[in-house]
Amino acid sequence: SYELTQPPSVSVSPGQTARITCSADALPKGHGYWYQQKPGQAPVLVIYKDTERPSEIPDRFSGSRSGTTVALTISGVQAEDEADYYCQSADSGGVYRIFGGGTRLTVL
Amino acid sequence: EVRLEESGGGLVQPGGSLRLSCAASGFTFSSYPMNWVRQAPGKGLEWLVYISWGSVTISYADSVKGRFTVSRDNAKNSLYLDMDSLRAEDTAVYYCARETSENWVYYFDYWGQGALVTVSS
């Protein structure tokens, strides 16, 4: 098994750029995916296949990958972006899915 | 519109059993793999189990293997999770989540609103 490591928290002021990283302790075969979860709500997919964005997600959300680290970048952060963000991947055989521990984004 | 609706949550005593259901609508249920994911109070997301569209492939997280059983009825557009030998640490909101049907890609594109399971005496 392997783990996905995220920083527990990230804080930015409105209009700034937030970057949340997700590091794997072993090279996963699969992609990285990102979810946004606001209090009391179900998670929402914001990035899939490392860099793809669902059509309903604002273009200020973007994803990137470098080696065993994937990152979620939110440009021009808005107050409504304050939420928990989780990365997710799968093991090399595509048998197990795994989530990172989550990052709380605070908009100051 | 894709909809997933969990039901069956509630209060159960330690050692007890519970069955969760997830009713799907708005898409061809039989064409999609499905998963259960849970979230303990104040904690992060934890993947529990995957079931392929035809129930041929099923994978469990170690934390629930041997205690939880997933099944699906494609004719009824329904997903189930039978939970036995429940423990206090199983207290969580349980989500059913649709997985993309794209090969070699493993993300959850739709989620239900969740069902709360509380294990307590």
C-alpha cells in the first residue's frame, strides 16, 4: 500500500493563488484526482487525470503533476473556495483507491 | 440529471449489523463501477470498497474486509453495503460514489449526499 500526503492547511488572501500539493511515497501508475468538500456537503470533483477540469468547475482551478507529486492550484482565490480539498489516486493495479488526508483552505 | 441517494443509516449497537442502500437515477447504472466512501466525524475521506459494473471485481479496504459486503442489483439501479460486526470507529457518514467508466482511470464523478451511521450503546 502507499500513502498520499497533503499539507493539513493552506491560507491565502482573496485574489491570491493557492497551491495544494499531494505527494505519493511510491510511484503510482494512475493519475491524481482532486475533490472539494464544503461543510455538510458531499465532495465534488474539481480535477481529474492530473490536469483535466470538469466543465462546471471554474477555470481558476487547475492541476499539475511532477513525478510523484500532483498539485491543485487555485488562481484568484475567492471566499467561496474556502473548503477542504482531497487528492485521490489508485494503486498500480487499479484495485484500491486511496485519499490523501485532506487540506483545509482558509481564505483570509 | 445523475442522482445517488443513500438510505438505511441510523444508530446501531456495537457488534450489530446494518444495510445501506444507494438508489441511482439519471444514468445507465449497469454501465458504471461504484464505490462506498466514508467520513468519520471531523476526519478525512476513507475509501471502503469498489464493485465493477457486473459485480465481477470487488475490492475492499483492509479496515472493512471480512465485515462489510458490497452488492448491486442492476435491475433495480441499486447499490448496497451490508455492514456486520460494527464498531464505534465505523461511525461515519457513508457515501456512495459513481466511478468513471473510462478504462485505467479511477475517479468518482458523482456522489450521494451521504448516510450517517452511528455505532454506540
